Amino acid sequence: MNNNIKRLTIAFVASVLLLGQTFSQGQPAQKGQNPGKAEYLTFTLSDQVTKQNVQYKNRYGITVASHLYMPKNRDASKKYPAVVIGTPYGGVKEQGAGIYAQNMAQRGFIALAIDESYNGESGGEVRHVSSPDVFVEDFSAGVDFLGTRPFIDRTKIGAIGICGSGGFALKAAQVDHRIKAVATTSMYDMSGVMRNGWKNSMTADERNKTLDQLGEQRWKDFKAGKPELTPSFPSQPVTTIPAGLDPIASEFFEYYAMKRGFHPNSIGAFTKTSSLAFMNFPLLNYIETISPRPILFIMGENAHSRYFSEDAFKQAAEPKELYIVPKARHIDLYDRVDMIPFDKLTSFFTHYLTDAKQ
């Protein structure tokens, strides 16, 4: 990869996904933050599950909108293990997180797919802020909600993070001991890549230049009275990938901007100054303290992002496992149910949430 392409990739990835982007106490959800955009899923809802739109508040008082998936044959007299599931960075619960939640519900778990604060149908102003602290809190807020449902065993709650939310799930588990097991798929360390660049290629001079530019952006936003966003995906699904995109950008465009994964609530854009928080908030600095609770890292054999999982695996303490999906790219683990290892996820959470002693 030549220097021009490398710079294009870093800028594109960092600014847009890096673009690889019950009401309180369980009452029916109110209308979301995107009026006029009818709810739809990017996948077919299974007749083996029930889906409830739920809302609850995190500790900052922001309303988190989620979809709660349950087995349709659920025994009301029993308590079930549960998992809270975060979206790929820039995604929404109607996409990959919902696919994971539905499939885990089909396998006997209660599963909660969340919209991160400031995004999707969740609350929070200014819209499209990306906050590592708040996104991490959203996982713990999901545990708050799940652990107060009468049909859930609060000693058996795990977390799944897809892409960028893999880092948020791990960060939450570092301090939230109620999360008994964590799995990540196609993980991105958003704080690491924003501070250090793609594969840690950012120099100190480049970082300082970026910080200078972001400081200027804060003044610009303040004078304008509103924050400027990074580039967004098209407002309607397109049929072709623009010429000239590098392979990483093309892959994200394939998912988010085309029919495969397009959703109107998933615009791919965040406030430009959001990256300041990530550059100052390391996500994996205490990953070893999750032990003795287990971590499962799942990555595609051909994923451009695999170094994130490999590095995090090295940092983590036992028990831990690195699982490689043959031939899978990064985005294939968002939605390819023929490639996502749900049997592996099921056996992992069954062992550590259901079979193992607490």
C-alpha cells in the first residue's frame, strides 16, 4: 500500500467508520430520534423469536433504545441467561446487532440489541456524537435493564461486541463484574486506531497536526452553534461502489451504502470532534483484569481488522480464546449467518453462563 493510499485509508476509516460504520422499566418504546423513517430490519425476522422495542436510561440519563429478542417458546416459569449486543461502529440495532440477537434467542438466550447513545433511535444531544465513555456505559445500562427482568438470571449475563463495540464491551467488562463473559467479532480498537493510526503507523508529528486541526474545529463548531459531521453514506442504497476507494473503504461501503446492510438510521457520520475523546480514552488498557472471566475473540481469516483481535488476545489474561473463521472478511461477520460461528458463541456462553459455577 503506497503512502497516498495509506493516508486515504487512515483518514477514511478514522472519520467515517473509521466509515466501516421498554421505555423505562420495559414499557413499549416511544417514537425514536429519526421521525419519518419507518422501522425495518436488514434481515428477516424469525418466527422462532419475539422482538420487543424497549427503552431505558443509562447513568447519564440518556434514553437507550433497544430490541429485546426472546425465544418464542420461552417458559415463563424459568430464568434465562442473557447477552447485551453492541452494533458495529456507526451501525444500528436493525442491522448486525439484531442478527446476532435473533440467532442467540433462537439458541435459548435472551438477547438485547442496542443503539448507542446519540445515535439510531437512542436519545442524547448533540446527534451523532461518538463517545467512548458513554458507549461503554451503554453496555452496562443494558446489563441494568436485563438484570431487572424477572425472567432473566442476573448472574448469567454476557456481552457481545461487533467491530467497534467489541472494544466498548471489553472496556465495560473491565469494571462491570456483572458481565460474566465477553465475545467480540471483527473487533476494532477505536481508541487505538484514532490515536495511533492504522497498524500504529501514525507519527507524533501527524498526531499533533491532527490535534491542532481538531482544536480549530472546536472553535469552528462553537461559532457555528452546531458541530460539523464527517462524511455520511448516501441517503438511499446504491448499486455500485465508487471508483477509487481503497479496499477497506470499499468493504465498508459495500455493507453500509448498498442494499446488503443499508439502513437510514445508520448514516456513518459522527461529529468531527468526537475523535478527541477516543484519542484520550484508551479502551483496552486494563483488559487483563477481566480475568478470570472469559473472553472469546472471533475474527475472519481474511479480515483487514484481524490485527486488533490478535493484539487484544495477547494482552488479555486467561481464560481466553482466539477463533478464526475461514475465508471471512471483516464485514462478513456482521451479517453472513452462514459464516458467523453461532454454534461457537452458543457453546461459549452456555459453558460460562449456564454450566460453569458462578
